[in-house]
Amino acid sequence: MALKILVFGQLTEITQTSELEWETVEQVGALRQQLLQRFPEMAHISVAIAVNQTLADDQTAIPANGEIALLPPFSGG
Amino acid sequence: MSRYHRQIILKELGQTGQNQLTHAKVLVVGAGGLGCPALLYLVAAGVGHIGIVDDDVVALSNLHRQVLYGPEDIGQPKATVARRVLSAQNPEIQLVAYPTRLTTANAWDIVAPYDMVLDGTDNFTTRYLLNDLCFLQQKPLIFGAISQFEGQVSVFNLPQNGITAANYRDIFPTPPAEGTVHNCAEAGVIGVLPGIVGSLQAAEVIKIITGIGRPLANAIMTYNLLTNNSLKLKIHPRAETIRLIPKDRAAFEQTNYQLLCGIPEKTLEIGGSELHQYLHRDDVQLIDIREPHETPDLTAFPHQRMTMNTLTESDFTRPTVIFICQSGKRSLSTAHEWSENLPDKQFLSVRGGVLAL
């Protein structure tokens, strides 16, 4: 089963897309590690991760077919 | 016929809602891209008491999105101009201008008389400061922020049906490192985006005051102008968040939000090549703060020589002041010290000092 990852803001400059397909992974912490491996530049940006439209912690479980969102902070006004 | 007739006939709002708006006190921090549209609609809706905080002046490059200002206002304080323009739009309400930067020294007393705060700022230093202050004073904070074609909107510190309210630190616990997040000046922005996001913030304020609808409490909404996609994400208050927020007024006033946002060290220091670039500008002054006996003399650049202990405010005649010393240590601490004392000027230090040039 694949996960859908929605990417927001300047993170799309790193991923080069606003939507990623990802292999199933059990926990948010593990997903974060995998993302950093594929996109090392993400290490320099704070990223909030949501699972099925709810902000998650590293311990949060990711259900199969879950929808992930990667949200960076915006400062502009 | 009341000027508010068209909103009073909404049965959800009614005269009761209009009276609530009349008695409400809202502070808008930042009268820029987000603040201008938010202010226009809050004023027009008849929110009775509105404060406007902004220490900036109007610039030509603001006009494509900061719709309260015109070319004749360039160089004037935004808070003062906004107050004048908005008073003309609605003379029935009270408007107060605070043409000053919100700092830990003045923020507590500025915010205290208001019911809620609208965050229209453009930097993390003020955003985290406001978040913590509104948490401590338990005031709803209506958050809005933009990046290129996307926006974020949320309402913090507004308990819903007994559920504890989330705040910004429940999403982003600590500020990102300085320079890792784009701002409008670097990354660009289309004017209508803050127009939309600021209007959404104004709508949240009106909903909270009148108790209609479901404000974005414990949720953050993202909006993409290019795709018209929007997404609402739930936020849960985290137990750890409270430890990141100063515990009371005294602790808040001692917090250095600039430092937390990583502004010193990284940005106060410039290298030799940057020094060359700075000295091409005519708003920069270079001061060698070494003792008179220290050599080698600095001959490559026009500069003044004044020892660090004799410096006074009147020595800084230009907006940007660059200090240089032998190794870069004394000049960095001097730049920090003066940045604290005179936040309106930019103080920099040459990394490695004269020896590194």
C-alpha cells in the first residue's frame, strides 16, 4: 500500500512536486528519517507532519493508505 | 438606516452581534500585506476599538499589496497613515496607532486592554513573542502567514467546548533557524494573496466576537492561490508546549526572542567579501573599535576609529553600522550590545576582524 504525501510551501522546492507517493511506513518518526535520507536539505527546515489531517508526533502510527501532509512554517505578512 | 444594516439582517448576527462588534477591542499587529485588508474589513464592520501596531514606514514596493497606502504616504509611519485612512472610512469607531516595534518591554501593556490579537507580522521574532504573550494573557490570537502563493490561517488560545486550546508552538515548537524560511522581500508575493489571507483573519475575528460559525481553533488551514486547494489540519495541544513558553510576565520580559530566532551570531557577522558589498552602499558606516595602539592600520577601507568604550548613540550617523576589531570578537559583542539598545539600526561585525582581511 502506498501513502500519499502532500507537500506545502517552500518544501516543494526540495521535493520538486506538491504530491509524493511513498511506501507504507509504520510511524511518523520513521517516515521523517526516510524523508531526510531522500531529501537531505529538509534537515534545515522545520517540518510539521500531519497524518489524515491531524498534526502528528514522531510516535504517531500511520495507517495504510494514510494521507500525509508536510507543512513548513511561513513568516510572510 | 444603519451603515451596518446589511450585516444586521443576517439572522446569525443581528443587532446583538452588531453590539458585540461595537464593544469589541481588537489589536492588529503589523499593518502590511495581511494587516491592511484585515483592518479595512474590521473597521468597515464596526469593530468598536482597534489598535494598530507597526514600526515600519511605507515604501514604494509595499503598494502592490498594502492597499491602505498611496504614493504620497511613502516614508510615513504605516500605523499613523492607516489610522488616518481608516478613521475616514468609519468615523464611528475608536482607532489607536502604535507606531512602534512590539518588544518584550512594551508588548504586555499594549496587548492587555484588547480582547484578541490579529497577527499580521512578517517575522518569526514577533510571531513567537505574540504567541507566548497571548498564551500568557489567554487572549485569542488570529494567525495568518504567507509564502509565495500559499497561506496559513489559524486561531490560537480559543477553547472550544471545553477542549484546551492549541497555540503556534503546538505546530512549530521552536523558531526555525534564521534564514531557512523565505520572506516576501526575498521570495516575492502576489498582492492578492495577503488580501485573501488577511480577509480570512478578519472573518475569524468577526466570528469569534459574535459567536457565529466555527472558528479555526485547534486547526490550521492552508490555502494555495494557484490551485485553489485548501486543507484544514487538526492541532492538538501538546503537554511539552507549556515548557517552551515563559511562565509569567517577568520571565516573558526577560526572553530574548531575537536570540531564539537565531538572529545574532549568524546574521550580525559578515565576511570580507560582504564588507566590500556593504561599503558600496552610502547608508553604511565602518567603525574600527580597536585601541589606538593596535596595528596594522586599516587602510583598504574608509572608516572611523573610535574605541568601543567611548561609543555613543550620536556616533552612529547611518542606518547600518559595521564594527571591526582585531579578531572579530570585540566587534561582535559590541554589535550585539548596540542591536539590543538600538533595535532600529543594523549593527554588524566583520568576522575574523582586521587580521582576516
